[in-house]
Amino acid sequence: MFGLFKRKKIQSWEVELLENTLKALPQDFKVYVEQIKLGLLKAVSIGNPSIPGYIGFTRDAEIYNAINDAKGRDFEVYGILVYDCISNSYLEYSIFFSFGTVDGYAIKNQGKFKIDTTKIDVSHMRIKFRDNIDFAKLKKILSPKELEFVNANDVYTVNLDNKEYFHLLDIADGDFYGIDLEKNLYRITHDPHRIEKVDIGVIDIFEGGQ
């Protein structure tokens, strides 16, 4: 489980870390665990000059053709922390997705590492879309003044209880403020699961409103 070198075979710790992380993420990510169990990931393809530490996956063609989404968006989940037993510290771990499937991952580290696949912190995870369709939708309902407060990279859709919300701002431990296209604002918590409509404005939440 040490520093990566030129190879093609997927190592067991990589799959364990990926599955454990996906299970710790919101419910929407559970589908990717099922894809892995189907045998989607076939080998690794190391190296992407624009992403330090990137490890890409090659996928089983038959399974990929059956489950891929031609309109699936390209995005990265980053800000995840995983524990390294060599440095006794947490390293940043990112997972990349494209066309509705897992595409690869990256661990930010310059040397050797040995990851404990059970010590994972997703409380500060973020999602970055390459196309930013969600922010384009939100721009239509927010005023120019409100848009001054919104970070486009923090905006992404979350589907909960058969309704679409747009993530605006993290609160703590995976809880966040969301908004719908009717411009209703919500405080959304995961433990316990609760979607609470709040009677404040968009600017208020960024200026410390509760």
C-alpha cells in the first residue's frame, strides 16, 4: 500500500478506500459502490500531468457500455481526508467522475504513503463541476448583489426526498444551506436527516444568519 509506481493491476486497498469513501458520502454516491461491485473497474492508468497524484481507471467495456450515462457530468469530489500510517497525518483525497461512472482518484502526497482505509473524514468535502450547469441555473433567480456572495464552485444539486436543492454554503459536519428554484432557503442536516425551511435571505446566510 506504499507509494505508487508504474503498474496496471488495481490494488485491494484502492478498492477498499474507494468503497468506504463512497459509503461515507451522501446517499447519491451509493450507486457508484454498486458499479464497483459489478466489476466495472478493470485496471489503472497512472499519470495526468495536470492533476498531481492522479490514478485513472480503465473499465470493463461491457459493464461500462451498459451503465454509462452519455449526458453524465464530469466532476470532482475533493477535500476528503484519509489517514496515512507513515506520516501519521491526513492526506487530501479526491475522486473523479465522468459519464456517470468513477473515473479515477488522486492522493496529494510527494512521497510514500500507507493508507488506513477505515480512517476517512468527509466532513469538508466539496464538489467541483467542470461545466457548472447548476450555477448557470441559479444565476437566473439570484440578484447581482446576491451573486457577489455565492462561490460558483460551491454550487451543486442535491436530490433529497424527490426534490432538487442547490447547495449554497456548508454549515458544519456535512450540514448545509440549500435553495430551490423558487428561491426558498433551507437548512439541511444529515444526522438527523432534516430539511428545515428558513425565513432569511441569501445574503443573510453568508453574513452569519441562522
